Amino acid sequence: MKTKDKIAFYLYLFIGIISIVFGLRYLFCETIMPYHEQAIGMQWTELGLGLQLLLNGLVKVASAAFFIVGISSIILLLIPFRKGENWAKWSIPFIQIVFSGFVLYASLKIGLLTQAATPWPVSIFTLSISVIAFLLTVIPLKNSWSIEKE
């Protein structure tokens, strides 16, 4: 693997691990997140049982989405990406960038409309890292900008 592909590999791996960590955090959350309470303007204990079940179910769906992004990214990295399969160089960033983009959109919209302290900076961070990794794998580096000769 070229040096730039190795760097991209570890950047994608980092985002995959972050996704799994968020998935675990959401999976083991028995209520909703504090910023969810800020957004709805109510504490968990003030909500009716039906709304509690619905909102906690949505947190579990978010957990599944984070797991899918993390696990699929890691599997694609460990098998086709390491083998140099070109399609993997497009699939991994597609998964990570699209997901991070949707999470960023939702976090920003909720934060702006409700003044809740949503974790939108994390989405910008993960989106940026995925874009950087993608650019490393698709843009050939030549001449004085080259990390190594191709």
C-alpha cells in the first residue's frame, strides 16, 4: 500500500471506531441524550410512556446506524481496501461522508432551531477526516507535493 493509502486507511479506521463508540453509547442509553431533552424542552421523567418508548426507540435506531457505518467501514478496510480494490476506495468514503453529512444536517438544524447543544462539531470533524482520507486515495500526488513516488 502506498503511504497516502496507509494514512487514509488509518483515518477511515479512526472514523469507523468513533462510529462504533457512538453506537455503543446510544445502545446503552436507557433514556435520551441530554441534548435531546434540551431540544424538546422537557426532562425524560416528564414524558409519557409512549413518547419515552418512541424516543428511546429512535435512539436505538441511531445506534444501529452508527454500528453499520463503523462495522462496514472496518470490514471494507480490512479486506478489499488492503487488497487495493478500487471500488473500496469509493465505497468507504461514500458510507462515511453520506452518514456524517446527514448527522451534521440533523444536528445543526435541531441545534439552531432549539438552541440545544447538539454534537454537530463531532459531525464536522468526522466529515472532514473522511473527506481528507478520500482525497488522499483519489488525487494523485506528483512532483514536490508527493509523499512518495508513484
